[in-house]
Amino acid sequence: MAKWGEGDPRWIVEERPDATNVNNWHWTEKNAGPWSKDRLKELLTNFNITQNGVDCKISEVEKIDGEASANNRKGKLIFFYEWNLKLKWEGRIAGGSDVIKGEIEIPNLSEENDIGEVDITVTIKGSGEEAQRVKSFMHNYGRDEIRKQLKEYIRSLKEEFSKGLILPKKGETSVKPDNVSTITSGFNKKVNMEPIVSTQKSEVGVKLDTKSIEISETFQCRGKEFYDALTRIEMVTAFTQGHVKMEAEKGGKFALFGGNITGEFKELVPDKKIVQYWRYKQWPEQHFSEVTIDINEKDDHTVVTVKQHLVPSAEVDKTRENWKRYYFESIKRAFGFGAFL
């Protein structure tokens, strides 16, 4: 078996357009944060919304908090974006003397929500008949117009900003459309991890019978790549194929697989070890196991060992099976960490 960078065609640099990422195999990432802020300001600042004698416009993009990135993995583009926007707007009724001012909040612009599901809250400063009429116009018509601008941001993120992430293959001068598959970080489908239904009841004074498990698995990747797969939210989203909540820091919380797995990071040693408090939703209330994930990089592969203590005895076999199925196999499938080409 070849050592890192030796013999494996994915690591060989040739005179070819994709020499830095042969066949687009490796996970590559492009930070879309600064570009997104500029693009959102361009689309929204001074955006006019006019109909039936009511004339409004977005006067200022007051706040843009969040992040965005475009990622390439095996010729697929994976997009991650999450934004919280606060806008100022003003408007008037034709023939009216008052300029009505207000604010708009958009707290959940992300790849997990369809444009129609994005919350847009409209408020006004002041009162009176004209103010209420303008607010009603912005609520009923203006929000749909703003959603069109947000949809244009998403389109340009996927079609314009991401150019260059998918590289031509050997013998090609450009990327063929058939070679590109564009998906969101959720891979356009949700995976419902089968909950473990415990037959044991959580009763005060009753000791829960628990056991420990240990599982080892070999991955064709570097230690850092596997560590990132469990700590970078866009990569965790990619292999779990669903919405992820995660703060990868000591004391940070996480929730995966539709909330079926929750916990807290106890210790993080970059590229080497992850320790978590970890539980299934259906375990007895407030019962957490402790998981230690050791990442041991070898010359030509990485060995990952999972040690889990305080697993309810009735759930040991299912827990071991789910580690292999929903973690190990999914990570190999999502990032190509299973075998050399």
C-alpha cells in the first residue's frame, strides 16, 4: 500500500488543469463570507418596492451576521450559509406627506430553509392610518420582493462565486455540465437515525446497568481530515445529511440526526482526540455516556478508535451498529475516506 503522496493517482501532480485536486477528489473549501456580505448589500441597499400608489425602498443594510462557504467534494458542490440580517426601510403613499420608516429582520437565511420558509419580520416606527397601510404593503407584497433578492443571492453564490471549485479533468479545457452536481449541505434529503427505544425506565433510586464498547476503524485520510469531518459544521452536515447544531469547543453543545444525538464537547485535541458527553434521545432522561475518539495517523492510513463508557446494557449492540453505519460508513461515503482509487 502506498504511503501518503506515493503511487495514489489522487496525490500525483501532473500537467493537467486539476493537478492540485486530481479528479476533484479532495474536499476543498472557499470562504464565501466577505463576498456574500458585499453581494447581499448590493442586492438589498436602495432596493425599490413599488405598487398601487405605495413607494418603498430598503434604505440601509444595518447588520449582516453569519457565514458562508462553497465546498467541492468528488465533483459535487456543497453550500453552507447562515445569515441574520437587519434592514432599515422607508416608504410613502402617493400624495401623502409622511415618510414612514421601519425595520426588517431576517434571522434564518440558510441552506436548511427554502426561500418561502425564510422569516421576514416587518416593523414600523410611528402609527396612524398611512403608517399601517405602508406596513401592510411591506408585509404582504414587500416580503415577497425581498425573497426574490435573497433567491438571487443564493443563485449567484452557487453559479458565480463557486466558479473554479470544480476543475477540468485531464484532457479537458473546461468543466462539462454533466460533471457538476450541485447540492446543499443537507444533500437534499434528511436521514432519520432510528431512535433506540429503551425498555428501561428512569426511576429515582434505580441504578442503570451500563457497559462499555470499543470500536476501531481504518480510514484512507489524514488525521486532520478525519478530525475536521467531526468538528467542522459543514463537513458534519455533509455526512449526517441533515441539519446540524454544533459548537466545536470545550463545553460546546451539539445536536445531530434530527436531535436524536445530543451532547457536549469535553476535550478537543486538534487532529488527535475528541472527548464528548453523548446520548441518544431515547435513553433514560439525563443519562449521558462518555465517548473518546482517538485519531492515530499512520504512514498510509488513519486508525480511529471509539471508546464509549456508560452505554445502557440493552443498547450496546445497537449503539455499536449505529456507530459503524451512521458515522464510519457515512464518513467514508461522503468524503471518499474508504479506499484508494
